[in-house]
Amino acid sequence: MSQYHHATDHRGNTGCFSDQNMKRLEVVMKDRHIPEGSHLFWEGDLADKLYYIKRGRVKLTKSTDEGKELILYMYQSDDMVGQADPFFSSKHSFTAEVIEDTEVGVIEHKDLEVLICQHCDFAIDFMKWMGIHHRLTQTKFRDLMMYGKPGALCSTLIRLGNTYGEKHGDTVLINKKITHTDLSNMIGATRESVNRMLSDLRKKGAVEYENGMIVITDLGMLQEVCHCELCPNEICRI
């Protein structure tokens, strides 16, 4: 038995929906099993569905002109994934790759429109979900652009801790295998520069490793580097 316990209770980005409105969504979902390595959608595909993750994990990526992958979001159970503008015909801005076997509920935009039109309380909850998605995007781009690569890395470690963290005293174990390549793709840096920055944080006592996983040992130092604004956990997540 691990000595750690979860730092946060993960409710996913759908925690803003009431139980009744989640049931309304579940009624219109069509269940699908998506194997690891597959894609929910590709950048440029028509955005005509949302996906509710019942089990598994999905990452949203953006490709640069040079072919480099930037990981913008990591989704897990109880998260809803997709373009948040059901009343407009639009195309996906990101690619959604399934990184472990995943069960999803597929929600067609036409069914979503009916729920929004029929139930004003559902429409309000959906607006809250869109607002959370918008704020998450805003804060991620702030982290990537405002305080250099060290700030982006520290923010990403904090977000990983909030999403996958198991807390013990003043330390937080990030209970997922996150490679230096993953981290470099999350902040748009080279793997070598991530290696150097992590080595520096380790020397300063901000992080350490346990069985190949990262442990945050001085959260305050990470917050100081990235000028943390103490956003709520539904926003400060990977």
C-alpha cells in the first residue's frame, strides 16, 4: 500500500453539470471502445461531436509546420473532449490521440442542440463547461508565453501534480510515468533543455524522483518561478 493519498479528487471537467444534466447527456451518448494508439479525431476534421471519457486517457496535440508535436491537453475519466461551439460548422483545431484503451460516450451536436434548447438549466451548465475550457486554454497559453521555458516547466509540473498527484505531507508524487520527451512536448522545448531545467530544480530541492516518477518537494518554489495565480484545480490541470 502506497503511503501517498490523492492530492485532489478528480471529477473531470464535467463537474459543472448537475446529476440530472449528466443523466440527460448519458441518454444521448453512444458508447464506443477506442484502442490505444487510435484517434478520436484529427486536426482539420469536421467538429460535429463531443466525447465523454468513461475510462482511459486522451491527449490533444497540435502539430507545427516543422512536424513537432505540442501536447496541449491531457484528458481522463469524467472529462468531455471536443470543440465547444455546437451551433457553428467548424473544424477541429487539434488532434485527439488515445494513449490507453478508452471507453467514450459519443455525443452528436444535433442531440446536444436539442438538450440546450429544451432545458435552460442544461444550457447554463453547458455554458459553465465552455467557460472552464476557455479559462484552461487562456491560462495554458499564459504559462507557455509569459515566464520563459522555466516558468512553463514549473507550471506544467504543478498541473501534473493537480491532475495525477498523490500527496504525502508536503510532497506530491506525480503518479504517472512522464518522460522528459513528454515534458518537452508539453512546453515546446527541446528534451535537452528540459533535462537541464529538471536537473537545476533537483539541485535546488524543488523536485526529486521516486521509481522513475517525479515528486514535487517544494511546491512554493515552482509557484514562484511561474508566478502562480493559484487558479482552482479545474483550471490548473494538465
